[in-house]
Amino acid sequence: MTTTREEPLLRLSGITKSFGPVEALSDVDLDVPSGAVTALAGDNGAGKSSLIKCIAGIYSQDSGDIVWEGERARFDGPADAAALGIQTVYQDLALCDNLDIVQNMFLGRERLRRGQLDDLSMEHAAAETLSELAVTTVRSVRQQVASLSGGQRQSVAIAKAVLWESKLVIMDEPTAALGVAQTRMVLDLVRTLVGRGHAVLLISHNMTDVFQVADRIAVMRQGRMVDVRPIDEIDQRIVVDLMTTGESDREVGESSPQEEGTS
């Protein structure tokens, strides 16, 4: 089933999740459309990680619906989410330093031919995927991951998600601890992904990065979704207001009284 223009790739409705007496998520609604970056903002403990783990199949929500391409979905584990086309690139990247790029990209899904590893096919597919994503800084797909820079490692992790036929790529702090040039490479790669029709759900504390790459920003506070706005209807001051108080009556670009007094 394909999505209509009005119908998002992923729709979360009333998602609630508790851990004992602690309610991590409370009645969360969120639409994630294809071909767009939806940034998920919020302070530590706002519920961002719990939400993406429900989407990725790591947690099962206590109540609420996950609707994927117009149909209700229930995940009993990460494999169920992956089978639908949901891949998550976590901050630790889950790459093996002692393996090369090809081996990492096909880890757990190796191709076989006549009972043996089809190295040529995997090498060609890995190189083609990196090329399609305009990843040009990698010298060879047979490089060991241990020899790669932070930006290159992030690129390999994202390419792996694409290779595994993802429709939604969830990224958890993809530019954390990266330098300026490496950050630019990763953000360019994110825009390449959405240009190819993928949906991206991005978690980042770096608001500068978020405003460079996001199409929409969803703000969470204390386990609740407090607002979702297109990028041209929000700015960093409004995001901070929403994160800290759950509301904002500020207009985009509006200065605070303190700022006006010092100008």
C-alpha cells in the first residue's frame, strides 16, 4: 500500500509508555511524512529516546497506535520494524571496528552464492550505495571502519540503513562530537536522503544543525508532544520556550524585551 499525499508514512496516535510508576510518554501524537526531515527536540528526559525506541520496536507502547503506510502496526521487536523499512542509526553507530565497510554494511544479511559469501556482489552494492548518497570521502569500501573519521563512520551507518531498504531512517545525535567539516558532510547526506524520498526522524541537541537541515520540528516536554511546526514557523527562541515551559506566544524572529533594551 502506498501513501497518499495527505497521508504520512508514519503516524503515531496517543502513544503512552510507562516504566513502573514513571510515565515516559503520555498521549503522544506525531506524523512523519516521506521526503522530509522531522527533527525531534526536547530537553534530557523529555521522552525522545523512549519515543524512537517504540518506533524502532525496542519498546512496545502501553497504549496508542502506530500506523505505517495507512495500516496499524505492532512491533514485537526491532526485526518487525526493520522488515517494514524502519532503520535506526544510534549515537554509538553499532559498527564493528575490526571489519571493513562492506562487512559492516552487510553484517547479519550477508549474500551467498553457491553456499559461499558473494563478496563481489556485496562490494559492488556497498560502493553503489555510497556513490548514490554522494559519499566521496571514503577511499575504498574495503577500508576497515577503525580507520575512518567520525563523519565517515556516520556516513557508513546511514548508507547501511539505506542499503537495507529503509523508508524511514531515525538518527540519534548524528553530529555529536563531529568537527565542522564532518558535520557538514553528515547534514548534506541527510538532505540527500530526503531528496531520494526517504523520511528522516532526527534527534539533536544542536539547534544550529537542526535549523540547517529540518523541514519540521516536533518539541517534547516531560513525555508529551507540545508542538509540531514547519521550519519557517519556528525559531530557536520558540523552541527553547516550548522545551522549558511547554508553550510560546513569541512570533518568529521576535526579540525578547531584554534584547530590545540592549540594542
